[in-house]
Amino acid sequence: MTMRPIVYFGDPVLTAPTTPVTTFDQHTEALVRDLLDTVDAPGRAGVAATQIGVGLRVFSYNVEGRIGYVINPEIAELSEEVQDDGEGCLSVPGLWYPTKRAQHAVVTGVDLRNEPVTLHGSGLMARCLQHETDHLDGVLYLDRLERDDRRAAMREVRQSAWFLRESPSVGGSGGTGGTGALPSAFGGAR
């Protein structure tokens, strides 16, 4: 079991769009295994490859008993119905802000055999699918906050103990790779 350290806000890997996976080999299998091991901890609903310092388009999820992964995910469908719940992120530990997300989401991608995968989610799962796909596009949930909330969040980030410490990813300047001991990465305690 390999639980990888989480990269914190400030590390450039978190804001760079990822590269699609084109080779399905033992390296891709190892990445997926690491993502599944890393998401399988209390308070973790999803982990994108960028959050462990890897710029490839893969994420894992662990929501309401559903654990899995998707390679090369793309948002295929979003409902018009919106949820405006509190959201947090392992890469921005300790912060929770209301974030608008579609109530229902569909993500398409592939598995390790390069076979098509479609994930449907409502509520927390929909939030996770959107949040993790955003990570792979170089977008953090902080980017989606209302102006006043974003300003307050950035103030909290600058005052946090983890901000601007050495990151576990190569060449980064984010955090130290803590676990973000929060009740759940999305929407409060489970």
C-alpha cells in the first residue's frame, strides 16, 4: 500500500492542465494503485493525480461506499439544478466555503484496459466528479468562489501554517503533504 503525500496550494502542478494518458502500462497501473491507496483514508472523497504531484489525467474517488478511478475523465453532462454546499480540498487544508456545483454530473473516461467508463453522480458524488475533473484542468475550487469568499479564503491561505512550505512535488512551493484532517473533502462530515 502506497499512500502518497498531498501537494498543497501554491505548487504549480495544481494549476497546470494535465496530459491525457496514452500509454496503459505498469506505470499507469502503479499510478492508479497509488491514487486508490491515497483516497482510501478517512475524510477523503477524491484525489486527482495533480494532488500527488503527477500531471496526468487520472483521479480516484471514495464516496458513500463507492471507490474507484477514471482515466482521461471529461464532464459529459451537468444538471441545471445547483447545489451550493460547503466544499473543501485536501490541497487547501482547513478551508470550507460554499461552492456552486451541479446537483447531477456525468463523467466519461476509460479504465486501465482503455475500455470506456461512465460515472453518474448526484449530490456528494456529483460534487466529487466536478471537483476532481477541475483539478485535472488546473482549476481549484477556490477559483469558483464568489468574490468576497475568495478574498477571505486567500487571506486564510496566506495565514495558514502550511502555505509556502516545501512541497513533495519536484520544483514546487506548496505544502508538506499533510493529510488535511477534515471530516470530508466535500460538504462536511459523512
